[in-house]
Amino acid sequence: MLRFHGLILLLFVLATLACGGADAPPTPEGDYLQLPFTLMNGKESRLSDFQGQVLLIVNVASKCGFTSQYEGLQALQDKYESQGFSVIGFPANNFLGQEPGSNEEILAFCRNEFGVSFPMSRKISVKGEDMHALYRHLCSGLGDSTLAGSISWNFNKFLLDREGRLLGRYGSRTSPDDAELIAAIEGALTLAP
């Protein structure tokens, strides 16, 4: 009987692995803070490098109808950086080829057109089989099923508290100056690290 249950468990595990592919569940929740990504300057980074800060993680694109949100994102950075806040931009070319440029072209565009000074990663994928592991975790909702789901378009936003917990998720149509988003950022900033 034990052998039968062991065989059933083994078959279940194998079936789960075979079907999981790109949608396999993420590793334990805290591990996502250690997942590496490369900044535009070539330096490897992790969310844990920003420990103690409130973070707004945004998948960005240079040729999107929402690209003007860079201006608002930079305004948030300027206003709240001294209080322990940072935007981190993750350029992605997943939606209608709206981020076709090289990393160098993306960075030059962001700096020249919008004065972006917040950290930017090198271009990644935020959906599909080649989805970056960090985004796989963020899209899982990090334990909150109401925050789980695929990236719908460019300029989706994830708000993390100072401990790296997911506080909220905002779609592309939520502008950086949205009252609800600003209230959530200010609320997170009032909590001690």
C-alpha cells in the first residue's frame, strides 16, 4: 500500500513538472529578493540591494502610448527618494515590439527625453517562456492571490514595502500621479524599516 501511494505521489510530481513549464510555481517567497538582474551600467543587482526602501517596480517601454509616464515616475523618484523610495524600471519588448532598442539606446532615450535617474535594468522579458524569474515571482502575487496575474501591457506597477512584501499592483492606466498610488507609497514610507 505504501508503495502504491509513493508511486501516485511520484506520478503527481512528474505530471506537475511536465505541465509547469513557464508557469511553474515560484520558489519560496523570500527567494525573489535574491534573484539577480543586471542594471544598465552592467552591475548585477538584486532587490535585496534595496533593502529598507519602498520600491515601485515598473516594466517600461520607449515607444508606447504610456511612455510619457516616465515623467511621472521620475517625479515620484525626486519627491520620495530622500525618504527611502525608489522606482526601478525594467525595459521589456513583450508588447508589439514597443521596446526595440539596445540597452544603450533605451538608457539614452530615458535620460535625454525624461531625465530619468532612477535605476534601470537591462532589457528583460516580463511574460512568456523567457519571463525573468523576478517577474515570475511578482506575477504570482507573492502569496496574495488578489495580486496575481500576467503582465497586461507596458507600465504595470508593483509596490513593495521596505521588507520586500508586495503591497499593491497597478495597471498601465494607473498614472504615477494617481491619488491611490501616491497614498499607498506615502503609507508605506511612514512605516519604519
